Amino acid sequence: MFNSDLTKHLAELSKISFTDDELEDMTADMTSIIEIMDKVCSFEAAKKAYALDAVDYKDLRADKYSESFSADKIISNAKNVKNNSFVVPKVV
């Protein structure tokens, strides 16, 4: 499906130059990518309904409270501060 002629053509269109070894490697890589995409395209989700595994809450880690930094310490290295918040340049 994907051959070195097509790779050369795409390289010319992209204004990329390859050595012969790089051309062979790129052709192999592109062939692998197309094979993977063909598998993805052939997947039919409608045939089989998939359900997410239920989560058992006893297997989750427990929440642990820990002290946070104070706002004064967090903003101590900021260049611009207003109303206890960082001031950043407006980006449009």
C-alpha cells in the first residue's frame, strides 16, 4: 500500500529530503501507521456493548488532610499582586 515512491512524492511536496536509508525507514514507519489506522477504522463498536468496570470504593485511597501554604507565602515571590491574587498581562 505505502511504498517508497509515495514516500518520495510526499517528501517532495513537504520539501523534506531523505537519504536512502531514511526513506526506507520512513516508508516502514508510514506503513505501520496506516496498518494501525486500518485496524482502528475496522472497529465496530455497535456490535458489542462495552460497560465501564464498576469502582469499589473500599479500594480507593483515603483522603488525608494536610496543611496548605498560606496565601502570603504563595504570593511572596510574585512580581505583581492585587487583592491577594497574581496580576498577569492581559492576553487577547
